[in-house]
Amino acid sequence: MVSERPDGVAIDVRVIPRAGRSGIAGTREGALLVRLNAAPVDNAANDELIEVIADAIGVSKRTVTITSGQTSRRKTLLVTGASAETVRAKLGSV
């Protein structure tokens, strides 16, 4: 789910768009499960995903990018400026 890479920390994410409210909802199929209020239209869900993850980890939104799965429910995010240990600790406490 969370792995160290040379350019930052990779997080495997599974999203559920159009949920009642946004937030991290545990894990599913080896990925972090994130519920998003936004619909997957005009990149709204991806923008909200970045905001939810950045808030949960405590980093700036510009340090979180989607590296794969732009149009899929299964995505990989890259977080720069944080260690894998810090990311695991922050996401584990959410």
C-alpha cells in the first residue's frame, strides 16, 4: 500500500466517487480506500483525492501527484517531501 521510491513515497489507492462524505475508509484489496464526495467529472474527484490525502498526511497539495490511474478507481499517488514511515503513521491513525 505504501512504498518508498527514489522520488518519494508511493501510495496505492482505491477511490469511491460520489460518496456521502469524503475521507479515508480503511483498506481494500491491498490499497488505501478513499471515499470522495465529488463525481469523476472534469477532474473533480482527482482534485478532491489529492486534497484528502494531503490533509491526512499533513503536507501541501502540490507535493501529492497521481502517477497512474487518472481515469480509474485504482490509482497510485506519489508524495514528495515525506518519508514512508511518516506516511504510514499518519494514514494508520486516520
